Amino acid sequence: MELVMAEFLMRRRSRRRYYYDDFDDSSSLGTDDSDDDALSITSIIPSWQTIDKMDTTDSLYKTEDAAEPRAVRLLLDRASEVTAQVTSCAILESHMPPLDENMLIMVAYWAFPQDLELMKLFASLSSKTDEEWKKGERLVKEGRVRDVRQVGFMVTSVICTKSGRGQLDEIEQKVSITFEKQRITSSSCTVCQNQVWCPHIIATVIYRIIYPKKVPVHAPVTETLSTLSRDQLQKLVQYAINEDPSGILGKVFMRIDQIRDVSSAENASRGAPDPTFGTNFDGQSHWELTLDEMEKNLMSEFKYGGTFHDFADTYDERARVDCSMYKHYLQRVVDLVLTGEVETAGRVLYVIGTALFKLMEGNGGYGAWKLKSVLHEVCKMWSRYIVFFKGENRDKLIKAAQEHNRNASLSVTYQKDSKWAEAPSVTVMHNCQDLGSEVTKGRPTSPFYETLCASLLPDPPAAYRELLEGKISPLEGGYIEPVPVMLLRLAAIRQWNKISLMDVKRQICQLGVVILHKLISLTKKHSIMHGKEETKYFSETAGPSNVYSDGPPRKRRRRTRYKEKKMEVVKDLETSAQLEIEEEKSEGMSKEQMAYSLLYVSHLVHSSKIYDMDAYSWYVLITATLQGLEMSRYRLIAPPDTVAAKEHCWLQTLENQLVTYLQEVSLSTTAKEEKEKICAKFILQLLSQGLDFYKGAIPVVLMYALVKCSPEWDKNALQLCVNMMCHSTNPFGSFTIRHLEITSYLTYRTEYQKHFENLISCLEQTMNLFFSRVNKTQESMLMKLLYHLERIVDADIMYMMYKVLEANQFRLNSKNHKVMCTRILLHCIRQYNKDQSWRQFSLLTSSILDFLLLLSRDLNIKFLKLVLPHWADLSRFFSGTKLKVLTEKMKEHFTKSAIPRDLIQMLFKYFESNCMHDEESCELLTFFEAGDESYMGALQKISANAANYTARALLFVAQLENGRLEGVSTTPDVFSKEVHCLILRALQRLEIEKKGKTSRLEWSISNSSVNSYLKWVFSCLSKKPESDILKGEQFSEITDQMVKTFPDDPEIYLSFFRSIDSCKALLNKAKEKLGSALLETYKNHFTNVLSYSNHSAYPGILREMNQAYQNCKQFVENGELSFIGVLRHIRDCNRGKKKLLRMMEQDFPNLVFRKNHKQSVKDK
């Protein structure tokens, strides 16, 4: 139709001259065409035409006739537009009969680009940012585009800009643009001579497109000159020379001389070059210069950084599309296709792919991991382009792909297709090597091999077009191709289709359902819905499942199962033949690729939001979604280092979105009914065949989706939850994902750990659904689950289940539930003390304490009987403060005088246990009535088992017993025999504990509470009469043991001396016992400190010596003289430390003991 309209215009009569070298009888010419010169441009261009391609809300783009009503276009005007679109200037100039001036003006008017967005897209190809375009818009808005004129197929303008900041002078930049077929062929700017798209050129293009009526349009120079008379031509030349004599006069007469010369080249040809008719162009076109500039930018950005480093190295399509690299280069290819510029898009795609290949080869692959990802994506786009389009550029891409694949260096490693997170390529088909000779010459490990395979695919059958157009439904099954081919066509539709968005979505749904139907058939053996699972894959990867059963012991069961037959040994030839048959059935795809295809295509169909599909399509979509979630189990047990973190991330995203989509399909009544039927069938199949089908690799996300999509009253869904949890004591034991780069729970979590936590989160949500739906009629299910939780050995599973129990504790109302919850919490505490992998429970100490307090309130004595056998574990898990809170709460549930007999025996058994008892453990002694038979029995048990009690625990019991005997006479002793015995054993225990500490500081920090107990002992000694204390032996025994226990801790001795300072007789006896020990501790202390101290620490050490000297004077017999021995020992040990010795002589004279001073002391 367009060619017919162009031919209609070409056949119109013209007054144009056939020759331009005869101007003798031109008088008639001037008079005949004088009326044509008076025609205004508005009389030629239709009055309705308003080209407003940009946003009309901006004042820049509001044209004067924007509000004019549109009229019916003339056929002549439409023919002019079509002619301008498809006809070059060379054809127009040489056409016979020639077009008249008015027709040429109309064609020239339409030959200028009309689409502003397309021009913006072209301009952006050669620039790294949009700044140039914004500057051009700013020039138009500020009114700096002036004298815009179109002569034939050339537009000229003058851009006036300020010469500098704060100056009023303006500089004129002259711009000229030539064009044809609504494409710019060349451009020039007097200022920006090296730029293809400078702001001045952009401003001229914007002005011409937005304000077409403000730009006068003239015929080409040849046509205009042919209409002028001799006098008019003479005036034209004379006025032109007069305006610029120095610039034009020489050139004019040079041309006159050449024309007069009969043998010159100008006289050898007819006519003359016309720059306004596109005949004088020589060199690269404007479009080629734009592509060259784009290639230079691409090279420089990789060399100096830029958008390459922003490219998202992920399989998530949304993340890749959002990055700058994709937007700046690859997205513009897509935009060109969507605007109808298919051939242009092919050329841009060719330039990008070739440039990236050169970069990859030139860089040798070093440090180019981002470049590998970009080139991999571009290779995919080449394949989609070749499959979807025909034409010259397609052939050019195929030829380039052959060259690149053949010339690729073997030393460079290119990115391969992911079998986990990418759709299977057409290269996986067995017959791809037999498609043609060109493919067999290609190398599968080199880039663009998929492009070569795609180029040899046959054209899609007619049923394919009918399916996309909606003439046949997916149910009819008329369209059949291998799955990789259909996936490639689906990707091409998503990327290149120019139809409306809703039509694209419908095409994706139609083709997606066909693909899913075939994938369901290919993956039957991997699903519990269709057949038995193969066991070879699991035998290599899965470990022991630790299956637990609540049934009777295995010996008592009837042997109803037959022994498995031994697998026959198959010969290598038979095995290989079987594998070939399996591959042929799966069309060359592995189970990982089929699993991803199910997930990905289901995601595409779901995301299209087409809810008016028929029941068959919904059945296929929902079945494929569940089957894809089921096959995702292979990823969880894959061998280490075969699944990358980014693959896990993308697959996890797909799975989570599919679960969400399954909820949204309820918006369609048909989809809701199909979903309920399919989910119910899936759950029944799981319950009937059992989870042993999965060999330890339970698809957790599938279970969550089934439970979430089932009705709340569905008992089978609840039974599935119980079976899933009770299937094993370590459900995730065979998951290799949890063992990849695992770090401590309290440190930074790796990507693999995050993906494993997502599985835990799905399981947590599933169990929350179970507790929210279970009722009294399902009591057996709930109790079975609670019984099983006490046997869980997986810390992560138990951590998750604790949070579930805590969130649903208000639903656990019966006494049996609370007893089981108590046992579960005690199981967690025992495992925490036993296994390092349960360290995360340290974050839950406060929460577990609150839970236990709530349970103790409801269970009373039963709670005590459950807890007391595990009190040692509680002491290690809780801090002393928290344990004391629990003890006080437990005291409220019974009367001390009426403790049950079995509870007393539990307490005695605990006091006699071999585990180490701390201070908090002895809090249980307060359960008894002080002084009664049970209390005394417990005290005897503790005293007899003192070796298993810490010093703090023994001192605590001694203080407790001494408080009970307050007011009872123990003369002549200070303490009772039991208390004194406990104190001595505590001091002996301290001596043992001190040997296990590497430093005195470490011991003092770990036993800070011991000092308070020692001060209590010292205060008790000071309260008794001196005569009684001196008569007894307890004082001497305690001081003797102190010398053994604290050989290097002077503060203990000083504390003791200060506590009895008021008792002179007692103090004198203590000086005899402990004076020499104090001096010895000072000697050991200062020797040890100076062994690792530097010069800056000397002043502080000497001040400490001075204080020690004063203490010795006060608490040691002849302390002033005796301290000289300490100083002499320090000097002898530190003879090389001159600064120390000098400071002792100069800065601290009271510590320097010379012979005269020593003699004076003796005399004194």
C-alpha cells in the first residue's frame, strides 16, 4: 500500500526543468512560477498537523496549534509522508518525470524525523549519560535556537549561547543537518566538531520536531534556482558577495573560471552538486558515527570502570534490568525493537556483542567476571533475535557468531549456562550437532554457540502462530516442539514482541501452558504424584535419616515387609544404553534443568495475572507449580560446590513468589476449585506413600504451600504437618546447603546460611499454621508431635520449634501439653550444655525462664519433679540471678514442713551427684525447714560430697548454717563444727581452683563473689571475744589454711588484718601467723609485675611499693626492717633496669635503704 501511494505521487506532472545549464530564455520561467514563490508553507502542510511527541504538560512542548481539531487528511499528504519514509534523495532527484517544487517541499517536510522519543534513543546511544539531551532541551526552552530554516533535505540553525559567566555577549554556533527517509544522514556544528550528537544538534532536532510550522521549508537549491530569472540570479550572487566579500568573492570567481574552462571537470558532468538534496555526502553516515561512538564508550567504560561494575551478577532478571549497564546499552536495543526499528536494533546488538567479545579476548579473562556475565547475557539476546526476526541483520549476526565462536581463545574461560538457575539452551538437544555443518564446526565451550544452534532451527509451525493468536487452545495440542526450543521462543516473545502488554501476557500464558504440560510429562518419575523415585541420586548424597517412630520396638513388630532384593549388576553397555534412553525421553535436559524450567515458566504464567484461563490451563499451571516446588529438593542435597550462592538466591526467590501466587489464584473461581482439588490429591498421595519417597530430602517449600493452600478444616493437611516433623529426629541432616560456608550463629551470616534460614522460616510458618488449626479432636496429632520434639537433635529445627511453642503457648491448655512443654524445654537445656551447635539458645535464656515460670504456676509439684533431676543443667544454663528467681517461684508451690517424700529423695540424690555444684545449686537447701531432719540430712550429703562443690557453694552453705545457729553458744570456738569444716574445705577448694587459673587477675575476676564470703568469715572472727578465740583452735587452722591458699594475694591478708584491727591480741597473733606470708606475697607480686612491665609503668609500681611498705610497717613485726628484704630481692632480680633503680633512689627516697639508714633503723 505504501509503495502504491508513493508511485501515485511520482506520476504527478511537474513543471521542473529537465536541464539546469540553459538560462537564456528564462523570462517566461520567472513569470510562470512567480505565483509559486508566494505560496506559504502553511498552504502546503496540512493545517491539522501537530507533531508533539513529548510531554505537553511542559511549556516547552506546547505547540501553537495543539488545540486545533484534527481534519481528514488528503490522500496527497499521506502519499507524501509514505514517499518520504521509503524513498531516498537519489531516487527523488533522478526520477522521471521530476516532481514539481510543491511536491518536493511536502516530501522534504515529511523526510525529517518525526518521532522525538526515537531521536532521543538514537542520541543516547553515543553518550554515556542523558546530560547532552537535557542541555539541548534547555537551549530550546531558553529560546536560544534561532534562524531555523529547512532547504530541501537540510535543516540549518543558529544557536546563540553566552560567551562566559556574567557576560552579555553571545556566541553563535551554526548547525546543519541533512536527512532522508526520516533518518539523519549527517550533521555538523561549528563548535562541537568531534561530537556526533552535541547539545546544539539535539536542540535543532527538538525544535524542528516540536515546532514544524515555525520552520520555513523550501525546495532544494536546484529547484529554487531553476525558478529564478537572470536578474534574480544576478541579485542573489551580488547580495551574497556583498555580505562577505573576503569569504565568498574568491570562491565565486574560482568556480566561474572552472565553468568557463571547457575541459574542466565541472563541464564534464550535467548539473552541479546540491547539498540540500543529499548528493554531496562522502564518508561515514551519521548513524555509523553514532555506532562507532557507542563502541568507544563501551570500551572506555570497561577500561576505566563505569557501568560494568554496576552490572548485577545474578540470575534475577529484575536485578539485571535495573542496573545501569543494562539500561544504558541492552535496554536500548529492546526499546529500538519496540519502536519498530528492528534492523537498527540488530545493528546495535551486533556492535555491543562484537565489542564485548573483543574486550574479553583482549583482557584474557583476567578480572573480567562482570564482563563474562554481560557477554553471557548478550549471547542470549543474539539467540532470541535470530529466532524471532528475519532479514539482513539476522544473517550478519549469524556470520559474526560463527567468526567469534571459531576465533575464541581456548585460554579464556567464558561463563557457562547454569543447570540450576537458567532455562536449558537449545544446545542440550542431541540433534543439535546434526542440524548443519556450521554448528559442527563451532565449539560448544566458546561463546555464541547457542546462537549458531538457534540459527539452524526451522521456522515455527503454523500451529505456533495459531496458538499465539488464540485460534487454538493449549488443550488441543497442535503445537509440539522440543522444550528447549519452546523456551527460547518464549524468551524471544517476552523480549521482542511489539504488541500490547496484555496481548504479550496472553501469548506467554498460551505458550507457557503448553511448555508446562510437556514438562509435567517429562518429570513424572521425579514426582510422588506419578511414580516411584529413583534412588541412585540419593545414595550418593543423602546421609542417615535418623528416622524415629512412636510405635513398638522393632523386635516386637511383625515382619510384614519382604527383604529387598539385591540390585543386579548391569554391564556398562546396558547402563549407557539406558542413560541414552532416559536422555532421549527428557530431550537432553537434566532433572535440575527441568526443575528450573517448571519453576521459571510457572512464575512467568502466574506473573501475567491472566485470571480468565480455562480449567485445563489452571490444572496444568497449578500442577506444574507444585511439581516444580517438589523437584526443588534436589538443590538442597546437591553435592557441595555445585550450586552457587547466586543460584540459591534466585531459586529461593522463585519459590517464595510461587507460594504467593498460589494464594492469589483464589481470585478466580475456576482456579480456586482446581487448586483445592490438586492440593487435596497431592496431600493424599503423600500420606499414602509416605515421606520415605524423598529419601530424607523433604521439599519443605512444597509442604508449606500445600498446607497454606488447603482449607482450615482439612485434617489431612494437619496430618501431613505431623508426619513431616515426626519423620526424623534430624529432618535436615542430609541437606548439604547447611554445611556450605557455615559460620557461627552470632557472627556474620553467609549467603548459604541465609538460604537455609529461609527453609527454616517456611517450616516455622507451616507449624504455626498447624497450631492455629488444630483443635481438641486432633489431640492425638498434637501429642505425637510434642512427644517427638523431645527427641529432636537438630539445633536449628529445635530453635524454630521453640519459637513456635512460645507463640502458641496459649493454645496448649491441658496438663499433658504443659508437661510435654516442660520436658521439651529441659531437652533444649540439656542439649545446650552437651552440644556446641546449640549455642544459639543462649539468646533465649530470659524467654525460656519466663516460659518455665508460667509452666510452674500451672503444674505445681509436678513441675518440681520434672525439673529437679535436671537442676545441674539448669545451673549451667541460667545465671545465678535467673536461677534464684526460678527457685523462689518453685517455693510457692509447697509447704516446707510437708515436702513429698519422693521430692526429698530427688533433692538428696541431686546433692550426692558427681556433677560440679555451684552457689545457685545450693539454693535448693532453702526448700527445707531449717534444722529439721531433712535439712540436716541434706547438710550431711553436701559435707560428704564437698569435693564436687565449688568454694562459693561451700561458703554459701556455711553462711546459711551459721545464720541458723545464730544465738547458739559455740564457746570456745567461733563456728560450729559443721560450719568450720565447710569453711576449711572451701579454702582448700579455693587452693585447687587457683591452680587452674593462669593469672591472679583471671582468678580474681572469676571468683569476685568469694571475697564477700571471706569478709563474712573475717567479720565473724572479729565479733567473738579475744579470750575465747585464742583458746580455740579454729583461728589457727583458718590462718594456716589461708597461707596455703593465698601465696600471692596480699589483698586477702590486708582485708583480714583490717577486719581484726580492733582486737589487739588477735591482731598480734595474726601478725605471727601471717606477717611473713604477707612479705612473701609482696615479693612474688612485685617480681611478677616487673617481669612484663615497661618504663611507663614504673611510677605506678613504685607507688604501689610505697603503699606496701606502709602496710608492712602496720601489720608485720619489724615491718620497716623486714621490707628491706623485699626491696633487695627486687633489685637483685632487676639489675639491668637502670631506670627503675634510678627512680627508686631519686624519686622515692623512703624506699631506698642504704647502710646508714639500715643502721639507724636498728639503733632506733
